Amino acid sequence: MSIKKSLIVEKLLKIIIRESRIKGFLVCGLKETAKFILKEKGYICLLARNCDIKPYKIAIKALCRLKNVKLFIVSSRRKLGRYCKLLNRSHKWKKSYKITPCSSCLVLKSKTFNYHNHNINNLLALLSKFSTKLLPRAKVGKY
């Protein structure tokens, strides 16, 4: 994927996350993401490439594949935390903050949220053009 196309995808993901966070349809964290995917309430899942816990990463990929949730992989946990606005602000200085890294987040399905938005349609059309590898089956057993 070229640099321009990857920047376009990141901008569209930022817009989608911002809109869903404002309306309250964003869930952050590995455990909550897995819980809502199992309940079949997920629409778009974002997973960080440098996720700490490998079994969770494999499980979320498998759950997204089973429950037909669209999965996007973001380059780092820090970038995903910035997109989700997970910030710790200092009480002394108003402008200083620290970004909390986030391993995964999920945009929830809802009747009131407009999924046929122009941004979401652009993102899905752009990603359908790229050749994507099928995810390998998750290994069952002890990790």
C-alpha cells in the first residue's frame, strides 16, 4: 500500500472513531472488545499490531472472522490510544497530557448511528480494492 493511500485510510479511521466516540458507540480495551464481539454488537474492530498479549490478539482475529466484524490493523497501540482520545491530563498544567496506549477498540452497531455515512463507505470501498490475506485459523489449546 502506498504512503498516500495509507494516510487516507488513517484519516478515515480517525473520523469514524471520533464520530462513534462522541455518540457513545466506542468500546476500548481487549476484554471489552471481546465481550461485545461475542454478543454480536460489533461493527468495526481496530487492533494494534504491537499488542502485548498474543493469545488475545489471536482470539480477537478469530472472533471477528466468526461474527463477521470488519477488522482493521493499526500500526501501534499509542496511535490507537491517540485516536480514541485516551489521555491522562495533569492537574498542574492544563496543556500537558500523557497518551494511554490501547490494544483494541470496537465501534458498536446501533440503529441511531448512521453507518451509511460517506466516510465509512469511502473506507470500505478503498480497503476492498487492496488484496487482503485471509486470517489463519486460531489455534485451539493451551497458550
